[in-house]
Amino acid sequence: MAAPIPIRPAEPRDLPAITRIYDDAVRHGTASFEIEPPDEREMARRYEALRAGGYPYLVAELDAEIAGYAYAGPYRARAAYRWSVEDTIYVAPSSQRRGVGRALLARLIADAEVGGFRQMIAVIGDSANAGSIELHRAAGFRMVGTFDNVGFKFGRWLDSVLMQRPLGTGATAMP
């Protein structure tokens, strides 16, 4: 059995690696519907906003390098949604298919539960993103639905797949 992948809270010193990972995903993938990758300053702004809001933000390390990152953020801005979070996971191309995404998602779920959140929503860019859909299914997410053709990137229309998983006691108890 392989050694567990080290996961820890992200720190400001990780932002250059996080920015590089996300830059590649924006430029070459359909998981993100951003067209232009944000620079490190914008990624730092986003990081600080999530941390100030009490949301978990994690990195995975392999061979002393940041192999991927994950965070939970607000699903929607209105107050009634405050117990629901949306997950985000990106893995460096050189670290894909090594269990990094699975390790990040497992820890993110655990940290979100400790934070008192009750539902985690996955908004997966591109219904052809079978790896992400399967990752979430294996972590206990259920398919909620698909928004057809809601994004346009790389000269084609893309779907958004919605999946959901309860956290902790979910909706069986008051928050």
C-alpha cells in the first residue's frame, strides 16, 4: 500500500505553485470556465477571502512539491446558503492519477465537517470530465443534474455537472 499523501493547510508561500497549477487548468482544460488565468495577486486575494471566511484551503505535497490544492468556498452568497459549500480541486499535470485528488477531497470533506458545514456541492465543468465525476461519486456525492451548454470555451459548448454530498449530520439536524 502506498504511503499517504501529505495534506496540509495552504499557506501564502504556496500561492506561486497554486497559481501555476490553476494557470495550466485554465489554459488547457475545461474544468474551469475562466478564459484568462488570474495572476498570483488575484489568486492571493481569493485565498485570503476564503481563509477570512473560515473555509478550508489545502495543499497536497509529493516529492517536496505542491502536487495539488483544494478548497471549500461559499456555494452562493445569500445567508440561507451559509451551511453549504462548493468544493474546488486542481491537481498538477505531473501528479494526476496518483491519488492526489482523492486525498485532497477526503481531507476537504473532513475539514468542512469540522467547520460545521452541512452540504458540499460539486460544480464540475464539462460533462466529459469523467475523472472528476468518478472522484466525487467515490467520495459519496450523488448526481443532482446537468446544466447543458452553459459555458463556451475552446470553440465549443460545455455542460456543468452538479453533484452533492451531505456533511456531518447533513439536513437531519438543525445547524
